[in-house]
Amino acid sequence: MTRRIAFQGEPGSYSHQACREARPEFEPLPCPTFEDAMEAVRSGAADLGMIAVENSTYGRVQDVYHLLPESGLHIIDETFVRVHVNLLGLPGTNPSDIKLVRAMSVLLGQARGFVRDHGLTTVNWSDNAAAARSVKEEGNPQIGAFASELAGEIFGLDVLARHIEDHKLNTTRFLIMAREADYTRRADKMVTAFMFRVRNLPAALYKAMGGFATNGVNMTKLESYMVDGVFTATQFYADIEGHPDDENVRRALDELGYFTEMVEILGVYPADPRRT
């Protein structure tokens, strides 16, 4: 039976690349939105979901942290993908012929130097792979796309300029999600991801965080956002190093419970070797 992994975007996107690198034995299933990718996993149309959450240059992927607690899915793994931005064009095109380039705003922001140095006009596109496909379909040698080499391979475009990103360590982090949780200790270095909402008490967040400091638990991520557009209802997403069965992690989570009205474990998974 074919196992599938859902991702947001079109064939040739960086999420597609992440699927090929991290789960090559799964058939990639493209989905228009993150919600669609998560629903594909929930419904059984896919076994796993590959969800982009942050980029080392651009920052977090908007809206994903809102979707995670409502998805009903569990984080079972993470993977880091080195994002190389490439200028793609029609076969035989000279790089100097390109006057306009299409890509998602996220990717355009990762190659500002190249855009400036070459005097290019930029156009935001819904998806980087879709931008590459549009270049092929329109057949205009003055229009190019920023995308992956995989997109060029799929749509029959030439790589006119390779690895043009501003930051040479440009990396996107993806979460791999499944219908069932897996809390088994599958590596020496584990990560625990959870959501929490602090009580309406003075210095509640400070006190909630104190338990991690006093118990020597390293918190690698803390994201905040409003819930339902209400300023007083702030929810937090956190990643910590360790497993809930570790004594220091257990104590820290117990202390967190005193100052919160909700704590929900979203996943326990091995740390990617490229995590720093």
C-alpha cells in the first residue's frame, strides 16, 4: 500500500524537496494550503504531513502556530532543509535577459541582494513552484522565477543563477505530523513541543518560565500570539530540550501547570542533527 506525505505547495516547492529528503519512501501529496495538508492527514488521504514553521532568514511562517493546536495532529519529527534560491528561466535564456522575477514574498526577501544588484522587478506569487510553472507556460524569456532546482527539473527550466540567497546558511525548519502521537525515546537528544496559556496573574509568564530555569531545562523556542483576536488571551508555543519522562523536564512541566490554565503537549520527537 502506498504511503503518502502531504505538503503545502505545488510539485517542485521547497516543501516537496523536504519530503523527498526526509521521507523518500513516501509519495508526496501536494496541497493548496497548510489547512489542506493537515486535513489530508486527518482524513487518512495522507499518512504524514510536512509543515514548514520557520526560516533562518525570514523568521516564522505566518499562521502555522495558530493551526498546530487546532489540527488534532501530533509532531513526530522535524527536519531542516537547506534552502538554495535559484534563478530559473526558459531553456537557452541568458541571465541578463531576465527583467522580471516571480516568487513568494518569503523567497524574494531571501535574495534581496541579487534583486538589487541586477535591477530586477519582482512580482509576488502564490507559490514558488507555481511561479516556475508560469514561466514555462508563458514562454517569455524576460521573465524568470526564484525557486528550487527541483522545480526547474520538473518544469523543464534552466538554472540561470545558482544559490543566490543573501545568507549562505539559509535554512527552513519543517515539522512532520501524524494522526497518532509517538512519545518513545528514539534518540539521545529529544525535543518536547507544547502549547500553554498563562493565568491572568501578575508576572505569570515570568513565574511559569522559572521552573525551566531552576530545573536546567533549555528552552529553544517561545512564540506568542493572540487567541481569537483578544489582547488578554495570549497563547504560547514552546520547544524544550528533553523528554517528558526526564526528571528535570517533568518537574518543570509540573511547575508550569501552577501558572497556566492550559498546557497541551503537541509532540515529542528526536532533535534533527542540524539543530543548533
